[in-house]
Amino acid sequence: MKLAPRQIEGFLKAPPPELRAALIFGEDAGLVRERADALARTVVPTLDDPFLVSDLSADQLQETPARLAEEAAALAMTGGRRVVLVRDASDKLLKCFEEFLSGPVGDALIVAWGGELPARSKLRKLFEGADQRAAALPCYLDDEGALAGLIETRMRADRITLEGDAQRYLVDHLGADRALSRAEIDKLALYAGPGGRLTLEDVTAAIGDSAATALDDVIHAACDGEAAALDRAVEEGFAVGLHPVPMLRQTTAHVVRLRLLRGEVDSGRDALGAVKAARPPIFWKHQDRVARQVRSFDAGALADALALLLDAEAQCKTSGAPDRLTASRALHQIAALARRGRAAARR
């Protein structure tokens, strides 16, 4: 059974009673694990009970394929249904799941989860083409709308008010990994306390050492044209869990904004004045820096930068090329455009 993104939340709250196995996969490792846990908890109250939950790796099943059916058929000593978790699911487990789904035994729920599986993945196709006994749940990287909804839901739960541009800053600076985003949002909620208020200054201070700051550093180093700083920022970004695709996507959003601001400058407006008047507002600490970036790129260079970033994102998703290398190369190409623009402006 193939699920569309809009169907997934409802499915996780009330999976069909005949469901025997689910495959949860995608770029967002945090969301994959969150959904795997949520689905498992529709059957068992906790994932810490060894009598109700069996945790298997893909390697274990490859060595002993019959183990899946054995665990699915095992009876819980305390009664009730069991859950079998399968980590690192990939096409290597195709035969194992083909045999299981052809004639499921026992009544346990199998929850298999892993990383990104392309549309051509045979395991993914097996689950998508199955009847209601099996389902495939994709986990895509959070976009702005998903992040805004995550923030609003968490703050509403504790009646916390986000003042001014605080929410906009959060959406712009959180990464696309659900687990990391949720951790940052929970940290802010704890900082505010029930019924509290969060200003823009509170938010920037609270997440100042997070992946959000690392992402800022990557974007600005690239658009400043600073190669050494960009190398450091990219390395630190990967170290705190930034994924190449959101790194490219957020840089693309920044370049689109520079393009709009450059259009105003080409119409006769001062760069800093255009930056200060921008809506939504640009964080005040970054305004001078962004104005310098606007001056470093002409319209043609910004069009080239946008094409480079979009092409790199497409390569990361489809070509099988090393994602980190592809992203880093594209960002350095943006930095080279910025340096070229600055040199031309000085002549």
C-alpha cells in the first residue's frame, strides 16, 4: 500500500487492523525514527519491554532470513500483540520480506525502517504494491510549512507566545531533520515555561549553538566568497547533523532573496536601504553583511548561482553521487562568483 504524505499522520494514529508490516524510509532520519516509534506504539505501550518488542538488524536477517517469521509468530509471555523492529532496511532484505508477505504468520506487527530508498528500490516497490497487509511510508525533509506547523503545535501545547519575528527566525534557521528540529523547539519551550513568551532575542540566544547557526555560517560564507570560512562551516554543519539537501535548499532561498534585493538596487535603491526594508525582515545583525553580498553579485551572477544550486540539489537526489561532495562543490562555486563580483566592483 502506497501512502501519500497527507495520509501518513492519520495512518499512524489508526493503522488498518490487517496491517502486518510497514516500511518507513526517507532522507529525514529523525522523522523516520519518530514515525517508526509512533506506529509501534499503536500495538505496544512501550518499546522497552523485551517480551513485547524484538529489535533486529538487517545484517541479522540476512544471515538468518527465517528469523523474521519466527519473531512474528512468537507469543508474548504477558499476552497481547508483539512488535518486530527491523533496522537499516534496504533491498538486501527483499527476498526475506517477499517470503513473509506471501503468507504472514503470527500476529506481530513488523516495522522496518531505513534511509532513503529511491523509486526504483525493489523493497519499496514490494511494500507500495502490497495490499493492506503492508504499507510504505516516505519521510521527506521538512519544508517551511511543516516546520511552522511543528513549532505552532509545540508552543500551543504550553500556551507559549512567540513575539515579533521569533517564529520566522526559527523557520528560517532550523534544519530539515525532524529530530533535531524537535529538540531545538523543546529546548525553547523549556526555556520559556508554560504560558511564557519568547522574543527574537530569546530565540537567537537559545539556539545560538545549534545546527541553525551552522547553517547560517554556511550560507553567509558562501555568499561572502570566503573559501576558508566556507570549508570550516560546511565541516561543522555536517558534524552537527545538517543534511546536504537542506543546506543547498536554504542557500537557494537566500540567493533568491539576494536576487530580489539586487533588482531593487538595479532600480536605483541603496543596497543597505533595500535590506533594511525587506519583508519578512532580515535579522538586524546580518543586515550589513547581506548588503555587501547584494553588491557582490550582479543579476547574471545570481541567476548562475541559482542554477548551480538547483542542479546540485537534483544531483543529490537522483544521481547517486556523493551528496556532501556535490553540495560542497556547489557552495564553493557560489563563493567563487561572489569573489569575482567583488573584484569586478573594485576595478
